Amino acid sequence: MQKSSLGWLRQLGPGLLFAGMAIGTSHLVQSTRAGAVFGLGLAGVILLANIAKYPAYRFGAAYAAATGETLIAGYRRIGLLPLLFLMAVFVFAHGFAVAAIGVVTAGMFKAVLGVNLPLLGTIAIVLGACALFLALGRYKLLESVNRFFMAVLTLSTLVATVLVLPNVDWSLYPDSAPPFDLTAFLFVVALAGWMPTPIEASVFSSLWTLARKQAGGDAVPATDAARDAAVGEAVTDFNVGYVWTTLLALCFMLLGAGVMHASGVVPEDSAPGFAAQLVALYSHTLGPWSAPVVGVAAFTVMFTTAITVLDGLTRALVVSFATLRGEREEDVKAGSGRGYIFVLAGLCVAALLLVAFFMQGFRAFIDLVTSIAFLTAPVFAWLNHRTMMQPHVPEAHRPRGGILVWSYLSITVLGAFAFVYLWLLVS
């Protein structure tokens, strides 16, 4: 029995990479801000966002395991327009996303290590280190580093959350929270947009699922039984990572509510200032000794987020451009080669340019990126659903029963919220 359990644990990989990617800006920044400003008033938003987006994320891992190809190939099977839309979002929206993650990671770096460098220079150092790591380390090292730093931050966050619970105002919507007006709704949009991460990141899950099989020398399942086992492992792996991200999102909200909201502390609008406040949350609950330990853990988790996003986005763009040219996915070196290095370097340079010319305040920059994700969420949820329902997907692994209904409801809910948001902006 013990051997079987350990074997199950060894299967975990892409799901934890998903968690490493998600537990970053949406958690350390947005969830903490939600608790600091609204107490527990937005707990339902965090839970609803995670529940509504689950089917679309799950389909990324399940599709790759069932078909042996990524969601990118699945989009191309639907038509050229879905692939072009995906590439447009990757190039434009995720360019801002990499920039936003770079800002937060650099802020953590400055706050934790006391580095007195300009923010743009610090972002350049962080992104350069990420690019070097990916150019040298590849997939297996990425998995190992992600596991370690996620474990450190998770343990410290769970302990800090338990200690802060007595200070939390358990009102459904505290009197001390601001009124729920248009400003509050726009914050809800920003919170939900990247909670736990943009839906198009499900493409990264499909890429990592296949990368792990290739790294282990596994072939595409040739029998129905082997395919069933592969899909089961991929979905289980993803579920572990997804539950992890949801739990920690609530923990960061509780920390913000129990320390910052209870003390009337207003979140800083600069990345280094907010990073210092975040480290102070742990110091306040665990004691001064914890500040350097948790500070390093928080920085490394943001560093891991930057690495996983850069890796996933680079792989996705390499495969997307190759697919657009008519190349077969099995002939594309998604995680290595000159194409990977060229796209990786281009993303880092583009992120620096965006920060240099377009960032007008840390909070506004983060809210812009997350709001874009909020608007595109129903489109990608529908595309993932449509991809899973195509004839080439084995019938046994197409959505049915509860997950089918769940997917339809998710598309409807996400679409309704996006429509309301656009209507408010216009009116």
C-alpha cells in the first residue's frame, strides 16, 4: 500500500506547475488586497471564480492525455480563427502579464533583500535570471525547484493563517468595508480575472502534460486501458494542484483580513511597498524571526511563478507559430532549441518595454492585466469545451454527466459577468 501511495505521489508534476504559476500575483497580491480592504466580503468571489473556471482548466490536462496533442492543435482543428485569437491574447495580454509578474517579483526582491536598485533594473535582473534558468534547466529542474519552494510557502502560510483566525471579523460583509459600488465591482473584476490564473493558461497545462511524458520517455497510449490510466493520472495530478491553489487563495485573503483589515492598514500602491506589507503579515503572526524566512519563500514563489509563466508562454508561442505554418506538433521542439531561446528573450525584452513605457502605478497595472483575463475567460472556456467535444477525442473521455453540465454553467456564468462588466463600462 505504501509503495502504491509513493507511486501516486511521483505522478504529481504538471498540476504542481499549474499551482506554482497560479500562486503568484492572484494570491499574494489580489487575494491579500481583497482581505485587507473587504475583510471576508469577497470570499464568495474567490470561491466562485475557482469553481466556474475549473472545467476549462481540467480540459487542458485531460485533452493532452487523451489525444497526445496540446490544446493548440485542438484549437486549430476547430479552425484558423481560434488559433489566431489564442496567439493574439498570448502576444498582447500575456505580454502585460509577464510584465506584471516581473513587477511583483522585483518588488519582493527589493523588499526582502533590501536591494537599492531602480525598479526597472531589478525587473531586468529577475527576468534575466528566469530566462537563464529556463535555458539551462529545462523541464525536470523546473518541477523540482517548484516543489521545494511551494512547500516552504504553503507550510508558513497555513501556520500564519491558523494564528490569525482569532483576529478575523467573520461578518459576511464587514461594516468597515467600503460600500459595494462601481469601484468595488471593478476590483471584483480584477480579482476574478486572474483567480487563480487566466483560463488560456490551460494551454500551458496541456504542454506540460506532454512535456512530462516526453521527459520520461513515455509514448502516446496505444490501448484504451493505457489511455484511461493516462487521463486518470493527468486529472488527479491537476486536481491536487487546483485544490492547493484554491486553499491558499483563501489563506491569503484571511491573512489580509486578520492583520491588515483588522488594523486598518491600507495596501501600498507600489510593488516594493506592498511586498514589505506582505512580509509584515507573517512577522506579525509568527514573530520577527519569520520575516526573513517567509520573505525569501514569498520571493522564490513569485520567482517560480515568473519562471512557469515564461516557460508555458514560450512553449505555447513556439508551438502556435509552428502550427500556423502547418508543422506537426511532434516535430516541434517546444521546450528547447533556437526557437525557444528566441521567443523567451523576446518576451523578456517586451515585458521590460511595457513596464518602462506603460506602467502608471502598480495597482492600476495589475488591475489592467487581470481585467483583460476577465473579459476573455468565457471565450476560452467555450473553446476548451468545444475542443473536448470533437470527434477525434475518444468518446469515453469527452465531457459527460456532471462535468458536462458544470462546463455549460461555467461558460454561462463567465459570459454573463463579462457582459455586465462591458455594459457598466459603456454606460
